[in-house]
Amino acid sequence: MNLLIDTLPLAYEFGGRVYKMQTDFREWIKFELLFTDKDITPKDKKLRLLEIIFPEIPPVNEELWDFLLWFYQCGGEPVSSRGGKGKAKKETAVYSFEYDDGYIYADFMSVYQIDLADIPYLHWWKFKAMFRSLHDCKMSAIMQYRAEEITSKTPAYRKDFLMEMKRVYALPRSISEQQKINELKRLKEQMGV
């Protein structure tokens, strides 16, 4: 799917029926927070995940879970799995909707003049595109600190600074975007669909 030329999906079709779904970014943030919550068993997550997204739950099968994964990924592969050359980097969590909410809110106000608390609706895919494109703001700096690797070639002054920033902005219990995709796939498999 191409965000610039294709119509954004608003429903799931199965067996000739159209099932309306929640596409607002708030619901998909709740979806992400729920499926990555280690304190809730996979069995308990199943219905709760579907209830977040669908006012009327469609037949539960592998196709439905594939669709949810596809939708969560905004119609494609996660950025970190789109190939690339060289050695694979260690996957690091660079953001958390749970812990970085204030930074994300403030930066959407600053960069886009969008009040995420007051905006009545913003499609998940649009939100994610805008979130990935944040620049010259606190959240983009924090994500850079979290992502930047400290190697033997990193100058001492930069190493000390990065170690302090990584400590200050450390995320408890957070996982990378690719790990979130893998968790959703694992959850699908555990559900036996």
C-alpha cells in the first residue's frame, strides 16, 4: 500500500462481509500496549485485542490475525526488516508509547501543531508516518540516543555523553519495533489459529 495514492483501510472483509474497525491511533496504541504486556496471558489477550479493534468481532482465524499484523505494520514490513547491508545491529527499543507519551504529545504540538489529546481522529497509518518523521525535537533526540551504538571507535567524550543519555532515557520493559512484530506473530501462533 502507498499512503500517497491508496485509500487507507477502514474495515476488514471476510466471507463477503465487511467488519468495521477502529483505525484511530489511540486504539492501536492500546492494541500495542496490550499485546506487549507481559503480565497478561496470551489466552486473556485474545478477546481483549479483538474488542479494542472491532465493534463486531469477525470469525477468528489465521486470516484475521494476518490482517491485524498487516494493519499494525501500516500495510508493509516494519522499517527494520526491509533489508539492508552489512552486519545486523542489535535491536534496541527506541520509543515506548507508555513511557514517552509526554514527549510524543509535546513534539506533535511543536512539529505538526497537532494536539493529540484533542484531535478527534487520526488514522493509525498517518500517525505512524508522522511519528517516524519527527525531527529536530526532543523525542527524535531521545530515540537517537537510545539507538546509537557505542563502539570502540566512539570518542571518549561522546561515549560518556551517550552512556549518560542512555541512562537518563532508559526504557523499562520496552521492546524494539521488530520485537513487537515478532511478539504479535508469536501471540498469533499461541492462539492456535
